[in-house]
Amino acid sequence: MNESLKALLRHVVDYAGLFPPALLDFDAAVRDYARHRAGPHAWMLGRFICPSARLPDLETYLEPLFAEGRALPVSVLCRAPAQPATAAMTLDEDVRAARALLDRHGPRVSIELFELKIPACLTHVEEVRQLLSAAATVFHTHGFARVPAFWEPLNGDDWRETHSAVVGGIDAVNAARKAADGGAAFGFKIRCGGVEPSAFPPVEQLACGIVSAARAGVPLKFTAGLHHPLRHDNKAAGCTVHGFVNVFTAAILAGTCGIDESAASEVLAARDAGAFRFRDDGLRWGDLHATVDQIASARRSVATAFGSCSFDEPRDDLLALGWLP
């Protein structure tokens, strides 16, 4: 297997087996994650995504399944606040639950990420900035200032305005945190699909989110709809779905080569595996080239991971393409 593809895929899948369409029960999801972690492609596996309300349920599984020194990496999915006025209180309760789990089982569990939603009524940069500033205080209070948090807006008709407000708000808070306490950067979480065809954003919308975040230096995480490597017409979904190789290639090239929305759209729309040329010296797309080191750096700072309720489907498709040994 060549080094550039390995750099793109390392720890790329955050496991979301508790969520649709898989909707596994808690026992099955945790054991499925542990099984994949012991398998030959564990290097592709990232965190276990767990709703904040279910964090106490993890305690039963930590000692038998996750040894000290190989802690279970968790991404905490926080509750959506009913309204902006209660957001800080709701988040405080969720973060307290994460702190309690970590204090009791630190050697066997690691809180590596928080995932949060931005209320739909917040549509301006300053509104988003205020929400995120309050959240930063909560994270600092409970000792999670250096744990990244990714924020997802509700996709609306005016997605360009939404992306501008979210990226602008995140960028402003990141600058303030860096100057004040060096806290981990907040990031932008983009939804790429769902259980209904309408949940899959058009190429132009996804390209806008990727490029605007990359230009601002805002990290990205993706969720839903990315079970397969390449863009294709999917009968089960009833629509054309995005490919995670397309998405991560577009984000990496946006971060390393500065491609614009038009070029990112071309990458996202590609269906031919041969267009993605992975070599030991890097990734090539047309005349563009990203070295292995640039890919690895972009994976840390630009395109961090994607959530998927299945690990088998992404892996099996990569095997079928001959991209995995």
C-alpha cells in the first residue's frame, strides 16, 4: 500500500454505530468497535462517537475491552440546546458527564473530541462567536480547554450565509483562545448525507464549506453519508452520494494548494478512481500535488475525520478498489 493513501486514511473513520442508519444497540456498537480495533485495518479507525447521555453506559465495557495504555478514544456528541439562552447550561451538564467518566476511568478512556450543534436561529458571525465563547469557558472550567470541539450548523437554503457565519465565528473565537490560553482550535462539522435524499448537500454547497474553512484555517470534520470512497448513484439512498476520498482529497488540496470552490467541486464530482493518483511520493489530482507530509499535516489541521455508522462498508469498498492490502 502506498504512503500517500495511508496518510489520507489513517484514523479517518470515527465510529458512529449507535446512529442511523445502523442504529446498533449500545452493547453491539461498543463490541463492534472493539472488534475493529483488534482487526488488520485498525489503523483506519478513529474515535467511538458516544452521546453525552450514554457516557455512563461505557463504564461496564472499559475494563474487559480496553486495557490501560490502549484507552478507548471517545468523541462526545453533546445535546442540542433547546435555545441559545440555555446552551451554556446544557453544555456544562454534558461536559461534567465527560469529566466524571474520565476521573473514574482515566487510564482506559480518553475524551478526544466534542461535537455540538449551533441553534438554527443563530445566523450572524457575532451570534455564533458569543455562543462559542461561552462554550470555551465551560470547556476551560472542566479541564477540557485543549480538547477540540466541532460545531455543526443546520443546513438551510442560504447555506453560503450559514457557512460564512459559522466559519467567521469559529475563526474569531480561535484567535481569541490562542491569544489567551492556547486552547485547542474549534472546528466546523459538515453533514454530507442522512437517511433522506434531501440530506445530501449539492457539490457546490460542500465545496463552499470546505474552501471557506480551509482559507480561514478552521479544521473540518464530516459526518453522515460517507460510507463509500467515491461519488456514485446509490440505490439505497435514492440519490447521488458523496465519496469520502473525494471529500478528503478536496479538503487536502484546499489546505495545501489553495484550490477554489470551482476546483473543489470538480474533485467532489469525480467518479473515476483513476483520477485520484496515490503514489509513495504523494497524491496527484490533475496538475496538483500534495506530498505525504502535506497530506498528514492537512489531516491534522484541515480534514480531521468523518463519522460513519459502519466501518465495514468503507473498508470493504477500499478493498474492492484494490486500494487496501
